[in-house]
Amino acid sequence: MSETAPTSLPWVAAAPHIASKRSCRGIMLWVVVALLPTTGWAVWNMGSVAAWLLATCIGSAMGTEWLWNRIARRPQTLGDGSALVTGLLLALTLPPRTPLWMAVAGGIVAIALAKMLFGGLGWNLFNPALVGRAFISISWIGVLAGVRPFPGGWYNALDVPGTGDLDAITGATRLAIAAADRAADGAYGVDLTHYYAPLFFRNLEGSLGEVSAALLLFGGALLIVKGIIDWRIPVGYVGTVAVLSWAFGSDPVFNVLAGGLLLGAFFMATDYVTSPMTPLGRLLFGCGCGLFNVVGRFYGPMPESTTFAILFMNGLVPLIDRWLSPRTYGWGRGDA
Amino acid sequence: MSPRRFRGGIHPPDHKEKTRGGSSARIGVPERIVLPMVQHLGTPCVPAVEAGDVVERGQVVGRAEAMVSAPIHSPVAGTVIAVTETLTATGARVPAVEIAPEAEQDWDRFVPLEDAEVVHTVRAAGIVGLGGAAFPSAVKLTPPQDMPVSTVILNGCECEPYLTCDHRTMLERPGRVVAGGRIIAEAVGASRTVIGIEANKFDAVDTMRSAAGGSAEVCVLPAHYPQGAEKQLIRSVLGIEVPHGKLPAATGALVHNVSTAAAIADAVEDRRPLMERVMTVTGHVARPGNYLVPIGTLVSDVLAAAGGTVGEVARVIVGGPMTGMPLAGLDVPVVKATGGIVVFAQGEVAPAVLGDQPCIRCARCVAACPMWLEPYVIGIHANRRDWDATERYHAIDCIECGCCSYVCPTSRPLVQLIRRAKHMLMERGSKL
Ligand code: SF4
Ligand code: SF4
């Protein structure tokens, strides 16, 4: 009667029988896509140094993961895409002339120490790329400080009053210039509004990922629209930074645009594994990152405090999750 | 009071367009009817016939001998071939009565139910929750004394993707649905009747509104899975939660499926027992649609009536794709609570996941859980067999809706893990 119907069926599995199309790899690829404009613009402006740095970080991160799995005799995990994202993000936190051996070390630390040692994807407490970046910046402060600013960087050409002197003092980013000016009670008379445009469109001091705030905002917006990241983290983060810098008497726009803040707020703090699980928790987490970022910027030893602000908040995530564990339907306070 | 959306849930593609348009057609007389003695939650029925007996349509072939049970009637005139056993869709082997129907059936004739008051009639008609729960309806019509029912909610949400049988029932038999609602409300002394319908069934909303007149309110709810789950429906319609460990009746609400309501009206007004039902046959079949199917028809025969399957079949399920049962073979009978048969091709079904996938803490399961649980945590603890921890995270409150598994980007088998935890906890004596 039913010759077209098979009598035994090859796949029998439990409900639900359908699943959303969103896979782990798909999510990671969206993150990569969102970072492509920034990455491309960095390579376009900085040339092969940037390309080599990117290739080295990604290769080091992915190679480390492959080797770890190989040695531990575990199934390979490169297919989930997370090592690729870690390598890419690590590269974007480094200045273009970072010695490649340092990039290799950063990639190894990011994957081996910060991720695989914790049990692999999903088990790490701290963002791997940021651990890699922190490792580099702590271990080789001197080396990094000696990395010459990228030639053609705009701030030489911009002729902002006072920056000539500052150049000699710091040889570094606009953030450092602003910090020095603050420390001197504005003695250098730096007008931060002059920095808006370069920071927004084309900035060659600082790391690869700081090349253009506009492109980072575009990528971040893309991830929010695509439902990959929760807007609460970057909005809480950036909002807190803006409000607090204003309260501290600094320029909020400059503080949002400068340094690795936008990269951190949209792409690092939003890392699933190392951020909270509830909407309120995420908002709180974002605000906490912003708070420590500003405090670090204004009172810390280094103006580049994004890395440590996020890592510190990463450490609080288990507490936030436990504290804000959702109330189960039908338990306790009802709406009745 | 305007309906509120419950927090959580998902929006899977509904795939209802193939079947919601056409009216339900009765399938031809199948070659055999297999009636499992367990088609409901509760005590199994006892066969009331022997091999060789001639049975009439509507005759009792399985007697209910307990309070929580529901008798089983022959949907056809025919001869009992055997009192035997059958596999059911759940994979269980249960006692069954097998009947060879006569080739010609007079569908308008049946053995009417004896005159009795409403609750007895509903019990004698063998009516169970047709939305899939299969709980004997008569039991729900006698709520505990200390829990007066003030609102009857008729569940016309049909939030499971693919299924449209409740939708068709509302369009084709709106009067019966309304009558069933009135009968239920009178039986339990409720003053208010609400028909909850998802907004994607606008035609059913209009039809039910005009059928109900002033006797029931039609409440349009957002199309959102699992809108039709009892606890979520009560929350959406009344804005209150069913307290943990309590019956839904504790909120003063009583929920019945719209098709169940229509069956109750059939029983009370026509003295008609539950013998057949409308079910959705869809997916990769030649003629997807809704069919009026005698209970006990084999799945293979139902599929044949829909023109047979088309192309390479990956999985056949009874029920909806979120909670339905996968079939190991097609020679199992459809039962009272079978709302649909869905045929999937490869690539449409969730991938079979081998090995333990990592949780990337994306929080999608937390956002999707309509019980506001943290499925990822329960899953991790269940993996470690730390049942105490699963209890702390209220695993027992899980309604097994499948939202968490649906959204998980690493395809963790969350529902299975949580179900396992629930079993362990119930064995230890934790109460639902
Ligand atoms: S935990 Fe249970 S109730 Fe929550 S989404 Fe998963 S299956 Fe549904
Ligand atoms: S949906 Fe899956 S990966 Fe995401 S938090 Fe839940 S269990 Fe983890």
C-alpha cells in the first residue's frame, strides 16, 4: 500500500528535530567578517608589516591549538573558528612594528595558557586574545615602547600645538599625549578635538585595530544587527567611558575614540565565553569595563587600560552570573 | 487586560503554508486498525473484545477501569483479528486490539454514548488532551474542591511548526469549539472563557470571534513557540504564573485544547465517542494537508493516503518537530493525541551530534528558555552527574519544550541532558 515509504529509517534522534541555522563556526565567521574592514584598512595603510603581523598571530594561535590537540590526542577543534578569531584579535591589539617573535609568543600564550589549559573552548575564564596581549605588554614593556611610531602617522603632520614636544617625551599614541597633557594640567594646550577626525578615519599610531573608529563601529553595528553580540556590553562600556571622562573633566568623544577602547568594547568584552549570561549581567559587565577603563586611563600607570579593565571584569563574570541567576518561572515573587 | 508575551521562547520557521489552506479530507478505509490500549496518561485499558468478535463503529474495545484512564472505541465496523501487542510511536510495546475494517464504512453511523451528565459523557467518550498531552479530559473537568476555576482557556495557539490541525478545526468547526468551551465552563463553574490564538492565524481569529459572539473572548497572542504550553499560555493570557509544584488550577485557570473542546461538544451534543481525529500530514509527502484519520490507522497507511513520501526520507516524526517522536518504523498506529506526521528530508533535521560539544556560553539557551532556567548550567552538571546541582538550578521545572536545544550553536543535546536530570531527581523523590 505504501511502496514509497521506507519501513526502517536511518536517522532516529530525540526532539527537537529542527535547529536554528546558527552554528558556532557561523558566529565566529561573522566576527571575522565584521573585522575585515578594519583589518583591510590597516593593511592598506600600513602595508606588509601589518600583513605579516596578522599572519603570524593567526598562524601562531591556530598552530598552537592544532599542536595541543595533537599532543593531548583530542579531536581537532580548528573548525569551530575560535582560534582564528583569537589570532586575528591579538594582531589587532598590537602596533604594526611589533617584532614577530613577540607575536608568536602572544599567540602561544593566548591559546595554550588562556584557553587550552582551562579545558578548551568555553571553559576559559579570561579572554585569550587579551591574555596574549597582556603577556606581551607586561613581558616586553621596553621592547614595545621602543617600537617606532609608524611613519606617515598623521600626528606629525597635523601640527597640533604642543605635540612636537610630546612626541619627544612619549614617542607614542595620542592617548599618551593626552595623558601627559592632563598630568601637566593642560600646560601643552593640546586640543583633543583635532584628534577626532584622524582617530575616526585613519590613525596610524597605536595598534592595527585602532586604525579607524568608524570601521570598528561599522563592524560592531553589524554584529549587533546580526544578533551575534548583545548591544548591552558595548553600549554599557562606551556609555560609561563617555560619562565618566566627562565627569573627570576630560573630552568624552576623544576618550571614546582613542586607544583600543572600541575594539575592546565591541569585539573583546563581547566574547561569549568570558562575559555574563543574562541581559542585566551584560549591561553591568559593560559598565564595569568602562569604569575600570577610565580609572586606569586617568589614574593607572598606563593610559592603555582597556586590556586590563576587560580582563579584570572577566574575573568577576562567575560572580555576576551567580548573583544575577534568573528567577525560575513559578518560583518566589510572581506577578500574581 | 491585554495579553503579554511570556519571556523566552523562539521563532522557528513555521512551515504551515503547505497545509493550512485546504480543508480536512477523510482518508479511505485502511486495511487494518491497531488500537493500543495505552493512548493516554494513566492506567492502560483492558481489551473488551476477543479475536473473531464483530465490532461496530463506536463500540468500546478497550475498557477504562481506573479514574485516570480513557476507554477506547473502534473507529470502524469490522472484525477483531487479534488481541495482541503493538509497538507505539514511543517505542513501547503495549497490548492492542487489531481490527479488520469492512471495506465499506458508513461514517455517519456509530454506537452512541449512553445518556449521562457531562463529566461521565466525556469520560465514556474516551476524550484525552488532543494537543499532545493525552491527559484524560474528564479528570480535568473535576478540579480539586479547593481550587475553583474562574477562567477556561481554550488553547488554539498551535505553536508547533508544521502543524495546522487545530487551525483547521477552528476554521471548519468553530461552533463545536465554542460549544465545547461552554460545556467545559459550565461543568467547572467558570465565569469566563478565553480562546487563545496566535496572531499568525488571523482567519481563525475572525472565525472564532464571530462564532463565539459574546460567550467567549478571543485573545490574540504573539506567534511565538511555546505559546501553547500550558504555563506559558496562562502567563500570557492572565499575566500570572503557575507556582512551582502546583497544578495550573491553582491559578484559577483551566486549559483545554480547541480540538479537545470540539470533541467534548461532539460527545455531549451528538453522543459521539472519540473515534477519529484531524491530523496534519506534511513535509515530503505528495499531498500535504490535513486528514480525518481513524484512530489506530498505521502511519504507513496515513502517509499512503497523502500520496506517499517524496524523495529521500531522513526522518519521520509523529507530533510537531519541537517535541514530536521520531519513528523507528512506519508500522505503528496513530493515537488520539497524534496531531501530525511530518516527513523530513536530509538537511532539514537537526544534525545528529556525536560526542560532547563545548558550551561557548553564548547565553542563547538562557534567553530562549520559557521557564527562565539556565539550561547550559544544568547541562554541564548533568554531564558530570551532579544531580544535586541540577536540582539547585531547578531542572525539575523544565517543560521539555526543546527551545534550548533548538538555539544552541554547538548543538548540545540540552533537552536530553535535562530530561536525564529530571528522571534522576524524580527517582530520588523530588516533586514536579
Ligand atoms: S530547559 Fe526545558 S523548559 Fe527550558 S528551554 Fe530547555 S527544554 Fe524548554
Ligand atoms: S546555547 Fe549552547 S553554547 Fe549557548 S550557552 Fe546554551 S549550551 Fe552554551
